Amino acid sequence: MTTMIGCQSLGVIVGPILQTAFVPLGPKGYYLEFMKLPINMYTVPAMLNTLLSFINLIMYFMCFEEVHVDESSPQFIRTSKSLHDSDLLPTSPSVNNSKLQGYGSISPPNSPSPEIESPDRIALLSLLFQFFSLFFVFTFWETVATPLAMDIWAWSESKAVFYVGIWLVGSAGITIATFVAIRVYLGRKFRDRQLILAGFILLLCGYTGYLPWGTDYPPYKDTVLTPAQNISSSTFTSLLSNSTSSNGTSLGCPISYEWCAYTPITYIWQIIGCGVLVSIGFALCNALIATLYSKVLGPRPQGVYMGIFTSAGSLARVIGPIMVSNLYEKYGHRVSFLTLVGLIVVTLCINLISYKRLIPLADRHRYGTHINSMRRNV
């Protein structure tokens, strides 16, 4: 599971690189009259993504074969017996375990296959919410990173797309390094639930650090200077250079954004520094929530369960951009960051409440008494 999530993050690295590579086309680019098709830095990445999706569709039909495995299939019975037998094998020194070798299962012949215990539904629901929350938070940068840079730092479209792309590449690189650390060291040293908790704490620190603390405010574009303002020529030139690009396009906050008048900017060093914490925290949670969810389910057909799990992340990526973009346009980045901080705090509370339940099914026999007592209290 960690390897699959790592490959997903590799795509996150390549995506911004390709987007940045097409920045020279500019927002206007070219126009193909015979196809009525604009070719610019926005449309070409989308076309390339459509082509890759078509290739994936072809590979899906050529390289994969669907196999239905239910709880009555031989594959499932062998897996369940293997888990059952590993829990029943004697560990006393007085028993010669070598006599059991070669017999496979120690269950009597024609005995019914052992039933796999039902997964902890509270743990599954907790992990589903945590996964939803993680991707809801992640959609902020997918949705408003470029508009944010254009508004508060008065960058042009091309400059914002270029530098945001570089920032996303660096963030994805940190994510990949974190996945490698999980695979090589962290996953063996710590439990999954411990790393998930650490990941959300890093996310909380990172998004709290994104909050605007300074006294510098974003410039408004399309500012009208009247003669009554009686400003010097040097001041006029300074204001003009701060709110106008090299081609004469006005830069900065739109006049309709009232929050720009009272909300300070978030400095670039805040975005970079806190972005390191967010990237590490996202990698920890993204890889290990999926891994632990699979372990909580145990050795049973997981198609439906994993479909629900994936749907939780997809739902976040549908709702998140709509809510985040509306929050940003009406109230600015401060309220947006505060909202995400509040969601992370709620997620941390749910994680801590269900923390003792977040254990793999294979390890539940070690905590059997504790789990049963919790079930009686639910």
C-alpha cells in the first residue's frame, strides 16, 4: 500500500513539472482556427492529462483480469486458516513444533473454515473521516495556490503558475522522501497509528504557521489615483510599479476583495517553511491511513471497503474546492487557513478518541479483553 501511495506522489511531482514546462506558452498562447481550440499554458496540460487517461484505460483492459474472491472461495479459506493456525500454534518449550511441520493446517479434516472476526467499525469510520479530512485540507493548495500568489504578492499569471509549480515539485519531493523513510525506517520503528497522529500534528503546526501575522497588506489592482491625492512623481511611479506588470496589466487584489484592506499577506518564507511540515505530515497520513485501514479489515475481500475508502477521498476533492474557493473569495486566506486549522483539530480529537481501536485485525488477540470491554461500553 505504501508503494502504491508513493507512486501516486511521483505523479504529483511530474504533474507540476509538466505544468511549469508549458508556462512559456502564456495565458493566451495560440488558437487553432480549424479546430476552434486554444493552445495555452492552461489547455495543454489538460490535453496531456486526457491522453494519459486514455492510455491508462487501454492498459486497464489489456493488463488486468478481474477475479472474484468471496469468503467461500479456496483462496480465502486458505488465508483464514493460515491466520487461524498461526494463532493456535503452541509456543510452550515442552511441545516439539517440528512434529507439526509438513501438516499444513492443524485443524481436523473436513472441519469448517474458521471465521474471520468482523472488523472494528468504529476504527473504520474514524479512518474514513481522517482520510476525508486529509484530502479536504490538501485541496486548498490545489484550488487557490495560484490565485493566492497573484492576489497577495501581485504576481502575473505566468509567474504565479511557474513558481507555484516549482513549489509543488519541491513539496512532492519531500513527500517522496518521507515515503522512503516510512518504508526503510519509520514503519519498522513506530506503529501506524503513532505516525498518523504525528502527521496530523505536523499538519496543524504547518497550517497554523500559514496564518498572516505581519503588517504588510496586499496591493489592490486597478487603483485610481486622482489629482486631489497630491502625491509626488516618485511615489506615483512606486505605486504603479507595484501594481502593474511589464505589459501594463494591473496586478494585485481585485477591487471586489474587501478582505485585502484588512488582511495582511502571508510571507513567502512562511509558505516555504511551513510547507515542509505540511508535506511531511501529508505523506505520513496519506500512506499510513490507507495501510492501517487495510490492516483493520484483515484477510478478507476488500473491494467494497476500499471503494468506500477511495470515495471518502474523492468526496473531499469534490466538496473541498467549492468550499475553499468560496471562503477565499469572500473572507480571504486568513479565514480559509483558520477553517482548515479547525478541521485538523477536530480530526486530531477523533484520532485520539479512537486511538486505542486503531490496531490491525491480526494484532487484536493481544488486546482482545480491552476491545471487548470497549464494545460493551459502546
